Amino acid sequence: MEYRDFGQTDLKVSAIGFGCWEMGGTNYGDISPSQVGAAIHRAIDLGINCFDTAPGYGLGESERFLGRTLGARRKDVIVVTKCGVGVEGRFKNRDGRRANILASCEESLKRLGTDYVDVLLIHWPDVTTPFEETMRALDDLVKQGKTRFVGESNFTLGMIKECEKTRRMDVVQGGFNMFDRRLARDVLPYCEEQKIGVMTYGSLAFGLLAGAFTEDTEFGPNDWRGSGRLTGWNIGLFVRDNFRRNVRLVNDLKPIAAQLGKRMPHLALRWVLSNPAVSTALVGMRNVQEVEDNMGALDWALSEEVKEEIDSLYALHGINPAPDMWFEKIWEEESLPGQPAPAGR
């Protein structure tokens, strides 16, 4: 296993982290609890020490499942969970008010069966609450020993800087993969410069870069990818016409992986890990085989020539992997901390 500095914390984090969204049991297809449990223990055996969960993953079921499964091995790993969501009627169901942050942390600790987490992240920004209030609440949780470090998930650079007027960010999390390079525009360079730990999710583009889909792949009713949503951080990857085009691109990327003696998931993960700002790349792993397969992304380098070849294929297919997003403009320019979000969004 490769281990990396987790920013300026005292933690050494595995280059591959275990993403726990799927084990919430909703919205991501069918899973076998026994197989996921075995995958967690195999991951720890192989050196994976970072597990990322959230109250929103299956309404707390992901946290409960992870806590039960870790048992006595909880002391051997880095547990990351989140807060700042859960109240209906606020912007995108987000709530960064102090009372909610403190209560959410207590509830997560109970579900996880632990008296502290290693990292607590604000899951999504609440632009209706001053960031100062949210950050002071997080800092108090550190002082109380409820979490060792704090940070955010899915914030723009402007928001990160606004938060840091009150307290330094220890860890930042965001979506980052070959299809989604928005973080590379400004967040990753800033984190590298400021020595902030970075967790990336969606490393395999929610399965797209694993290379197993065909243009005719259909997703089940219990799988969000089947809805073809064009919102949020998935940048429309699974909208039907986009999906077919994206599958064709992945098929063209496979020979590059083969030339390196690797398979498509190895190439995709190594591409993420080749960014010097990235501390750990999160991957959802449903069984022992997937855990073991992901080890092929470790201990080799991706040359600049290969990266250029990858970029040329994106251009050939007419895919822009770093698009501007409507919500970035809203959050940065129209919604300031403490002010209500624009109506109708």
C-alpha cells in the first residue's frame, strides 16, 4: 500500500480509500451485506486505512453497517463522516447551523459505535448560514474530542477561503476523475500550496471508468445512475446520449491501459493518484475481488506522455472534462453566507 500525508494532520492515509456510499443500501443498486463486510476486512488486511461514510448514505445505515463491521478494528483505521444536512425546507436540504452540526455529530458517533471520528466534513455548503457559525461549531467539536480534524466536501474555492477566515480546513473532499476535472482548476492547486489533505470521490466515475459497461447497459430501479440525472457532481455522465459517447471513449482508453500491462480501473485510479494534491482516492468496493483488483493501481507511475494521449482522446470524442457548472455561479456570485439562496434553484 502507498501511504501519503493527510495534509498537515498527523495522519498517514492510504492512497486508496474505501467509499461507503453503496453500503447505505439505497440508490446504488443491490449489494450483499456479507460480501461488503468481507471486503471491508480484506481492505484493512491489504493496508487500506481510510473509510468515508455519511449520515446521508442510506439514512444512517452506512454508518451503522461500518461501525458494526469494524468492531475492534476501528482503532486501526481512519473514519471520516459528514454533517450539515438533514433539515427539510432549507437550500438543497442543507443545514450548517451550529445546533445541527453538534447534533449530527452526536448521532453519527452513536451509529458508528465510537466516541470520536478522525475527520468530520461539512457534506454540502449551506449558503443560508454564515460559514463562521458552521466553522466555529466544527472547531468546538475538535476541542471536545469528538473529531480530530475537520473540513468540507463539495465547496468551491471561494467558499473554502471564506471558511478559512474562521478556521483552517484540515481536509477537503470533492469529485475528481478523468471525466470530471473541475477540482484541478483551482481547488487542488490551492490545497497543494496550503498543504490541505484531499480526498477525491468518484475516482472511477461511478463505475463508468471500470470499463464494464456497454452502450446498452441498463441500470436497475434501485440505482441512481438509471435516472440519467444531469445535476450535481455527476455532470450528466449517465444521461443516455452522454452515456453512450462516454462508453465509446472508455473503450478507446482500454488499449492505453493494456499497453501499460494494466486494466481500465487501474489506469483511471492511477490518473487520479498522479495529481500531487491528492491524498487518497475513494473507491466503492462491494466484494473482496473488487478490493484486490484495485491494488493494481498502486506502485507505478503514469507518464506525461500517457496523460497527453488520454487528453487527446477526450478531445477527439468532443468531451470537456472541466465544464463550468450553474451551481458554481450561483454559490459564488449570487449567494453569500447568511443570505438566502436564489429562488427557484
